[in-house]
Amino acid sequence: MKFIYCPICGEKLSEKNIGDEGLVRYCFTCNRPYFDSPSSCVEVLILNEHNQILLLKQNYISKTHWGVVSGYVNNGETLEETVIREVLEETGQEVEKMQYVESYYFRPNELIMAGFIAFVKAKPFNNSNEVDDIMWCEIDEVNKYIARVNNMSGIHFDNSMKLLKSLR
């Protein structure tokens, strides 16, 4: 989000040099700085007890490539709560445990994405209106399907696999 007007008094913001932060938008009426803030999302690689990865297709993102679960963090929600909610909403799977992997910045949509691995016991998929297709995929087959252009799924898959190998 980029502030142009003060959300408190409505005055148009100016710029002010704020120490180490440099030039930032500032309301001289309220004596308060405003920083641009990206939206927060989670990126979740789901792994079942058979060592399979859950991939899904959302046609509004790509009609040809598959991705992992992702979703926006709601106000008042922790990253972990978002992982549990998004996995259940989009797939019907229940997270038994999770592991943080790393964060990503997705410049095209100005998103900060927190990457996780969610461990589940495979259950039947639910019918989500956000998901056009869904499947379990063997780990060595994932690269045939996963999105790698204008999408963080492929990068998150690679980083998750590196983390899992280091934990063994």
C-alpha cells in the first residue's frame, strides 16, 4: 500500500528525511511518517505421508502450470493460522505440523510471501471455488508441472527440498 493522504487527518502527505529510513511520506499536521507496505501472503508446499507434493491449478494464475497453495494473511491472523486456513480452504487437507522455509518478495504484485512446508495425512480433496484442478505428485515429477515464470511456486519448491534434505 502506498500512502498519498494521511489516513488520520486526510492531508496530502509530503516527504521528510527520517534518519536511517531516508525520505519517507510524512504528515506534518499529525507529525507522523507513513511507510509503503506490501501485502502479506503465505506460500505453502504440502507434503503427505507418502512423500508426495500437492499441486493445484488456478486458471486465473496459469492455465498450463501448477502451483502450491498460497493466500493472503487476514487482519488479526498469524502466518501459521493463515497456513492452516488456506490449506484447508483450498484443498481440504488438515495441517498436522508445519515448518517455516523462508520469505520471498514477489515484485509484480508487491507481496511479501512467507514460505512454509505443511505436513498432512492425505484426505479426499474438497471442492474449492478457487481451485480448478488438484493432484498429488511424486517429488521427482514436480518439475514437469510446477510454475516457474511470474510465480514463486517453483522457487519455493526448490528451497523447501533443500531444507528437507538438510533436516535428514
